[in-house]
Amino acid sequence: MKKIQFHAQFNIHPGKEDEFKDLIPQCIEQVKANETGAEQYEWYFNSTGTVCHVLETYTNSKALLAHVANMNKLLEKAFSIADFEGNIYGNLSSELQEMISKLPITNYCLYQSL
């Protein structure tokens, strides 16, 4: 299985909730305009609007690397107003493994599936 699933969590800094939410339409437009390997890109908030989860699926490691390159400026803004952590699911390319090694992301490799 080459697909990569990613679950990002943003713990938004107090008072920055609206600023964070303003980034979301920009992120979605950036993905729509520039990425063919993104299959899922969904944003969810807790009831207080202080924690955001993003569920993402990519066709392969290369598509996720392209996403990160495409979103670099918007991610920098998000990281400046929220604490980030994530989980990534799949068998990653060595290049993607190297990239996530610098971030608070845990990789889970596929063991079994249908």
C-alpha cells in the first residue's frame, strides 16, 4: 500500500482562533490549485475551537512531500499561532522519513489490512 495518511493536530494559542481559522480557506485553495496527489483534506475543531485536527490522505510519499513544499508559507503561519503534532500512517519513502524526523510526528507502519 503506497497511500499515506496523515493526522495533524494544532493546539491553537489563546486568542489566535480566528486568525487560525482564516488560514483554512487559503490552505484548501492552495491544495486544490496545485496538488493532484491529495485525496483527503478535512479540517475539524473541538467544541471550544481551540484544537484543530486535519485528516489527510495522499497517493504516496511523493505527494505528501509536494504538499509540504506547496504549503510551506501557510504552514509557517500556522506553526506561529499553534502548537503542532502529528501521526503519519504508511510505509514512507526515505526522503519523507528524513523530513518528518525533524518534526513532532510519529510514524506508524502498516502491519495488516483488508
